[in-house]
Amino acid sequence: MAFELPKLAYDYGALEPHVDALTMEIHHTKHHAAYTTNLNNALAGGEWENKKIEEILTSVSKLPVAVRNNGGGFYNHNLFWEIMSPTGGGQPSGDLAAAVNRYFGSFEKFKETFSSAAMTRFGSGWAWLIKSGQELKVVSTPNQDNPLMDIADVKGTPILGLDVWEHAYYLKYQNRRNDYVAAFWNVINWDEVGRKFEGLPAVR
Ligand code: MN3
């Protein structure tokens, strides 16, 4: 079974004004679609062809660089669409809120740490909130790498991710990555982040 571009749970314009419709449409139908196609092409006919994406990423050092780039791009964008919602924003609740307070001191301190990771990632990449054992950590990775990969400096399971490639924000925000990062907090689907924290599958 080849990997498939997932459908979004909301319309391209649903995250307006925080993320604009044209950016969403190009991001999904062009960028994410290309990572998906290129991943399938890179795996076609090989021993990794029918493996789970998580299994591929945790062994990615053994695979061609096209798998690292496109497998990361496929996985990262799947997560990105899931952790945003037109009814997002606010703060986490329950066990996730308790863990955020425990590992960062407060939601506000977590927000500062995550925003700083997104702002200081030079060039293209991602900021992440990961579960590393029972611990929560904020990290960032270059290009389409992610913390599941065996080549990552800090490893863990991503539960929240922010795409800081220019293709994610340039049409609306141009060079103002800080405005894009600030707007992201209005669309975070904390229920979904909470499910990922608990190790539950995404609700689609
Ligand atoms: Mn992207």
C-alpha cells in the first residue's frame, strides 16, 4: 500500500485569518502531495515499501536521503494538519496541562520556549513539542527532519509541530515569521495534541 495524501478535516479557508486559504491549498495540494509522491517513488520495489512511516523514520539513517526528506515531509505535514483546527486556540487541559506545567513551569513559559524554537530555527525546518519517555521537551529540526528519526539530536514522539518553512507563511506574512508564529496559537487543536500525548490515534 502506497502512502496517500490525507484529506483535511476542514476547508482551506477555515483557519483564516491566522493561516490563509491560498497558503493552505498550495501547502496541501502541492507541497504535501509532492512529499507523498516522492516518498512512494523512493520506496517503490524496495524492502521498506510496505512498512509503517514511523518504522521508516526511526531507521532513516540506513535509507536514501530522498526517504529522509520526503518521508519526513509526509509525516510532518500529516501531523501539522491534525494539530490545527478552526475551533483551536486556548490551552491544553487534563494530563497534558499538568505535564506542561511540570516541565516548563507554566503554559506561558512553554509558549515562550516553543515560539523561540520556531523563531531561531535558521532557514527551513520545524519546531516541536515532543514526548521523550514521560518527559516533555521543545526542540527544533532542520528541513523535513523530525525527532522520530534516528539521526535527530534529541529523540522523542512529536505531539505538536510548527512548520517554519517560508512556504508555510510567506504569502500572508512575507518575512514576518514572528507574526505567523504568534498567529499559530489561535489554531492549535489542544484536544488532538492531548490525544497524541496519551498515545491515542488522531480523530479525523
Ligand atoms: Mn510545509
